[in-house]
Amino acid sequence: MYRRRPAVAGSFYPSDPDRLGAMIDACLEEASVKVQPGDPVGIISPHAGYVYSGPVAAFAFRRLNPKVERVVVLAPSHRGRFNGAAIIPEGCYETPLGDVEIDGVISGALASLDHFTPFREAHELEHSLEVQVPFLQKVLARFTIVPIVIGTTDLPLCREIARGLSGVLNGDGVRTAVVISTDLSHYHTYESAKVLDRRFIDAVATMDESKVKEAVESGRAEACGEGPVIAGMALCKALGATKAEVLRYANSGDTAGGRDQVVGYFAASFEK
């Protein structure tokens, strides 16, 4: 059985399970003052080291319905572009908190579609998906995962990926949530980052993925998870979402860094 082993445990988050669990619990407890569990179709979460983005990510994960049984995680590729979506057909996803089963039924169905390719190498060193999984392990009781690394930002192709996913997921009766992984602007001053990031967040709030594409392509906004956001928004709409709710925004200047070169983070949910 294929086992996707942690690549950034000990750097992006603690490798010790007790320390990791305590760190996530503290973030979730702080977020619980302002956000309560609901039943969103999907969420947006950042993917930096937990000391930087964990307090923001907690707002998104706190919002998830604890009864979710399956999670589709859409994350960007930081190590190269490729057309379409890289999947893991079967096996498990390992973290310091334990193993999560990969949903072989869904992944197998996706492998028969255009634009979805079994491509483990795209996953093995990718942190943007990995850092979502320990949070899921703390907020959900028992679940499977469909890990997908998106290698494109092409708008029509991202919509095709969403269409393929919705066709496989719709109507099978399993309570499913979508997790979309992205950070926002990188290495601008604190005030400049807030302006850039607000434009991206406003584009997401329109529920129109073409507005997200235009904001980034024009240079008015930045996001390293542009492809997953576009595909994820289209997927969430296909699964019944009608509005986006911004749960939290901060940048590394607010959490654990200086303010001369910051990275932006936000948490959002897509609601019916």
C-alpha cells in the first residue's frame, strides 16, 4: 500500500504528536470565540508554517461540520507546473497524528477522466496540501481524503477539473467538504500586502472565478493557490454553494514576523 509520508513535519509544524495536537488545539480554541461549526460546502485555508498561518487556518477548520466523512483537498504545486490535476489513486496519508485513508473509490473514478493523472511525485514534497491534514484530524472524527495537487492556473482547464470532480462526487450520499489551499501576496510591506490581498478576497466574495483570474492576471492581486481557488470555487458552486463568507484575514506581520516583507493569509467558507 502506498504511504505518503510527511515532508515538512518538524519544520512547518511540530513532528511530535503531543506538541502538534496542542498547537492546533490552541489555534482552534482562539478561533472558536468568533466562528462556530456549520455546514459549509468548502473552505479556503492558508498553507504556511503553523506559527505564521495556523491562527488563520483555524478559522476555516473550525467552521467545518464535524460529521464530514470525506474531504477533497485542492492544493497548488510549488515545484513545477503541469497540465491538470495530480491524484494519488490509493493508500494513506501519514501525519504525526496518524494515518488518513485515501478514498480509492473517488480517486479511481477520477483516474478514468481527462485532466486527472496519478502522479505521486507531485505530492511527495508538496507542503501546501500536507499542512491541511493535521487540522482535519483534529476537527473531524473519521474521514477519508481525496488529495489533489493542481498544476495549472488556466481558467477553462480549472473549470473542467471542477466539472469532473462534481460529476464523481454528486449524489453518492457521503458527506463531503472541499478544502482549498492558498496563501496570498508574498514579500510586500505590511500595508501594501493588505491592499493586494483585499482585492483577491473581494474577487473570491463575488463567487465568480473569472474575477479571481482577472485580479491575479492583471497584477492587482497575488495568490500562490490561484489554480486551486479557481477550481475549488467552481466545484463548490456545482455542489450547491451560493455565497462566500470571509472568516479571517491576517498576514505574517500580524502573527510571527516583521512588517517589511510579509505573506498574506485568509480563511473563508463557501456556504449554501
